[in-house]
Amino acid sequence: MKKFFVLMLALALFVPAVASAQIKWNGQFNVFGYAFDNAPFAEDGTSNTYSRLILGASFDLAENIEGNASLMYFSTWGDNYLAGQQIDNSNDTGILSTTKLIEANVVFKNLFDNDRISAKVGRQFYDGGTLFYVGPRDLIWSYFILGPMGMPSYFIQDSGMDGVVLTYDNKEDLKVDLGYSKLVNEDTDSGYKINTTFVNTKYTLNDMWNVQGYFYDFEMANVGGTDYVRFEYLGAKPEFKYNSLLASVELVQCFADDDGSMFSTRHTGDGYRAKIDLSYDLSPLKLRGMYLMTGTEFYISPMQHNYLGLIFTGMSGMLTVGGMPADVYIDCMNLGADYTINKFNFSVDYFRIGLPRDDAYKMYEVDFMAKYNYKENIAFKGAIAYMSEENSAYHDMAYFMGIDYKFGSK
């Protein structure tokens, strides 16, 4: 019932203004199913099918003021008692319990009579790169199976963040975001609180070079427990493009400890991260390569946006240090290729992953994905993944199928 009142309150705030505004609709619908030969997800079974529907709207509230609102329905097939049984919203088995208000914000443009400055206030999505992505992810299947593996949903943060982002954009070569977010409140049932403050800058030097620099401060605590981690990232990512060649290097220094202070002098959780990406487009063939390495106890943002294979991405989300998410001693190499012909896209990837960095302990994954672009905005997808562990009998084969439909623009 509480969720119903939240939905009604949101509508009460927006509907009067929307009534006289021009609405621009956007959204997407996804169906996703997976199955595993082995049973690493025994708690929820070795196969499942999910549905996700997102419906969003943007509208002008007044001159230089824009509103955005989105709803998301997400559920496992068969979980919502829609097959002739009673929908009981009082005990979280009804359809309202699987529907979230994932976006509700107001954008103030032309602040201080300067068309380069704007502010977005309220629940919103944010793409800060590989270490911080908040909002619905495309059908990267591995993130959906984090739930069956036991990862709390707020670690994925697909439903937006409550906060404010102040942006300076000169529309030419410089964009700077300054933001604060309360990702998880300390009085929630989760038992965690997560606050984030960040500065994210992108600068275009010329047609060949651009660079991203960022600073993130994460304050994470297990409320009522002993775990309290505060960690900072200071990173830079130069990118080079020349004809068909695209290359980037991302370097990150992490400062972390459990004393709750910024840039802790104890340095017990400090670490680093290096990521190299290369691609060469020979259209219709594209060749790709990636190498990722982290050293010492490098804490990761729970809202990371790293892709390390269909199976392993879900497993890496489960790594923790002191009860907090961590990415410890990852050593990953990826070689891949994409091929496009008519309405079909094919991809193949090979991953070699060390965890921890030890020659005697390596994991290998091979993925094959195919997509049929039925219409411009409708695609059917399928994939097969195989993962094995060196010096071990462990191996797994996974199968994925899905449908993507998107409309409007966001």
C-alpha cells in the first residue's frame, strides 16, 4: 500500500503540469531467459525468464524547466500470481510491488542566465563510465543473474538515484558534472547506507584526442554492524581515435579504509586499476581487445559498469571485502570480434581471468552472441557461454535468449 501512495503522490505532482505540456514518450520492453547446465544458482533454480517494461516521459514544465518521469515493471515469469490467482498488494505479491518509480526529476536550464549551466534534481539516471553507472542497463544478461546469485538489488541500482547533478557544458569541448547522491538510506530494510559525491569531467582536445577525468567519494556502511568503508577514486581516461582505430587507457587510484575518513592515512585498502581497450573497425568486421588489471585491495563501486563475460560478470559482482563489494586482484584479458551482415550481428569473445592473480588459478570463458534486427527498434538475441576453471573439474555452459524493443529517445 505504501508503494501505491508513493505512485499516487508522484502523479499528483506531475499531472497538473503535464496536462498543458507536450509530452515526449520513451521506453523499452525486454524479455530475457537463461539456463545453466550446472547449478551455481541452485537457490532460484538453473533457469528463469524475466520481463522488464520501462515507460518514460519528458515534458516542459515552464521556460527552461523540464520534467522527467519513468516507471519500471520487472518480474520473474510466474512470480506475480497473474495466472488466475488473486493479486494481493498488501504482502508484496501484487503487480504494484514489482513496479518502481525509477525516475522523477526536474531539470533547470539556463541557470544564472547562462545557457551552459543546468541542474537536475530528484530521482535520475547517471552514466559516469566504467566505475559508476546508475539506471536501467541494456540487456547485458550477466547483471540480471546477480539477483539469483544473492546480490541485493540496490547493488545493481537499476532504479535510479536520488540526488542532484550540476552540469557545466560549453557545447563544444568541455563538460563538467558535479553531483551528490543518496543511493541507499540508512533506515531502509537493507541495513546499508551508501552516499556518493563526484566530479566528472570530459574534455575534447581535437578530432583524435579526448580525455575523461573523475573523482568519486563513496561512503558505505552496514548500519548496525561493524563494516564502514569510505573510499575514493581518482581516475583519468584518455581516448585516441584515428580512422578505424579506437584506443583508450583508464588509470584509477583508489584510497580506502574502514575508519570513515576521506583519503585515509592508514592506506589499508588502497589500490589501483588499469584498463586498456583497443578496437579496429574493418566494417563489416570489427576486432576488439581489452586488458584489465587491479592491484591490492581495490574496492569497486557497486554500480560498476564492467563487462567481463556473460557468466563471469555475475560472479565478479559477488566479490566482497569486509562485507562490502570489492574487486581484488582481477587480471583479465579479452579478445573479441563483431560481424554484421544484413540484419544480423554476431559476436565472439574469449576471456582469460585470474582471481586472484595466480598462474595456478585461472578461469576461461568463451561467449558467442547473435542478434537479429527484426525492425529498427526490435531485436531478437541469443547467446551461448562456456566457462571452465584451470586445475579443476568445474565447468559450466549457459544459454541465453531475449527480445529487446525500444521506442522514443532519451
